[in-house]
Amino acid sequence: MSSRSPVISVIGSLNVDLVTRTPRVPVGGETLTAESFNIGWGGKGANQAVACARLSRTQQQALEGEKSDVEVRMVGAVGDDEFHSGFLKALQADGLNTNSIKILEGKKTGVAVITVETGTGENRIMFCPGANYEVEEKDLVDADASVALFQLELPLKVVLHNMRVARRKGVETIINPAPAVPLPDEAYQGLGHLIVNETEAAILSGIENPANWNEVAAIFIARGVRNVIITLGGEGVFYKTAKQQSESQDGHIVPARKVKVVDTTAAGDTFAGAYTVSVARWKAMSHGTDFELDVAIAHANRAASMTVQKAGAQSSIPWADEVPGP
């Protein structure tokens, strides 16, 4: 792979999803026969890494073993348990570089035990972070990376340290701060791209009931963010740039595609992955040209619209050729 090829480092979580579907949740002391049980690969970090890998090449290219023009590196940790081997093979099958995933001796891979009531669709989740919380606070961003993508399912000190490292190395930085917790001001200073949903935007901005999204975006831009992207579910995506703010312009909304929604799991991760691929290609080949933010968001929106039409997490993430054109 040439030195000009984009490299995405996804620094985040790897979880195994243990999903039981049942007509109802049993009461204390009761044994109930479930409808189904499945093991899936998840975690916001791994989901977004898979999205980056799939949305940078076609399914045919994957079947033929052809490499993408974008290298995607998953950085994180799993345990030396019964899950890690299958997990790594699944990521590699999607084209991911897994060399930076540590297999921690004596530790367990992160697990989410999920019970879904098929009658109501409600779920109950018990999450055990396992090896994710054993990731060390040290430099994890490679100097040749075009983009570093973060979430908040690793220890916060690890995320903040590596955001500083990415900034120091001149690596374009994207964060999807989920699950949302208040972040120190330093997290926003010099941040290229902030991707949040409505709930995360409210928590992080401190505005619970915003009159409009421009005032929320203005807070993040004042803290040092260049591009603020707020996903609004069925209402589409709002975005605003620091340049628009300086010129007293309002942000824009890209409408959502109207599709039949089956399962919203991993839709946000698909959006983040598709957007990150666009940023990585621009970063590697821009030669001083401006990033076409509206084009990248529209494409990410279309990719996410494909994910919600299928059940499951990583299994529902589309390949590049499955995303409809503008």
C-alpha cells in the first residue's frame, strides 16, 4: 500500500453481543424457554471500524480478496477467552487490520448480555467491559494515520490522551462521544469533527431543550470544533462549520431518506464509518482543497438508511456498492 493511501485508526471497544429473544422476561426463580439465541460481534469501536472497511470497497472486491484504497486499523483489546479468535477472524474477513488489537492474558473480552422481548421490542442489556477497560493510557495513534476515530467505550483517560497524540501528530480527529459523558474543554480544542445524536448533543452542550440546533452547534464551535454534525434520526442530519459560524450563517439540514425501518442498531455507527472514509480520502488526496462536508454527510446518511432496513448490528452494515447514489 502506497504512502499516499488513506489510513484510518479506529481506537475503541470490542464487545461480544449475547442476544436472547424471549416472549417476555421471566420473573424471579422462573425458567422460561426462549425463542432464539445468537452471538454477534459488536462494540461501538468495532462496529465503526467494520463500517469504515465495508464502505471503502465493494462486496465483490471483498469476495475476490482485493484490498481497499483505505486501510482500516482496529485498535483495542480482547481477552484470551473463547470469543477472541472468532472475533478477530470476523474483523479480518471484513478487511480490517487487527495487528493493534491486544489479546490480554487472563482477561475476558467485553460482553453485552441482551434480552429482547419480542412482543414489545424492548431490550435489557447488561454490559461487562472486560478487556476494554484494560487498554493502557499510552500512544495508540500511528504517525502515518490520516484519521483517528474515537468513541467513549474505552476509559476516558485513554481517549483524551490519544486525542492529544493525534492532534500533536497532525492526524485528522473524529469523535462520536457515546455513551455521552461531559468532556473537558481540551477534548474540543482543535477537534476536526464532532458527531453526536440529539441526546448526546444535549448532554455535552448543557442545553436540554434547544430552541434550534444552531445554538447548540455554536457552543461546540466556541470550544474549538471545526465541524459539528448532529444526527436527528428520521429528521435527517444537522451540520454547521466554524466558517459558517464566523460568517453568521445558519447550519444546514440534510433530510433523511424515507425507508422502512426494521432495526436502528448500528445506524449511527454506519454513519460515522461512512463519514470517516470520506474524511480519510480527502485528507490523503486534498492538496489544499476544502472538505466537501455536505457531500460526505449526504453519503453517510444514505449508508445509514441501508443499515436500518436490516436486523442486527455488524451484519446490517452495507458495502460500498449497496449504498444508493445521490
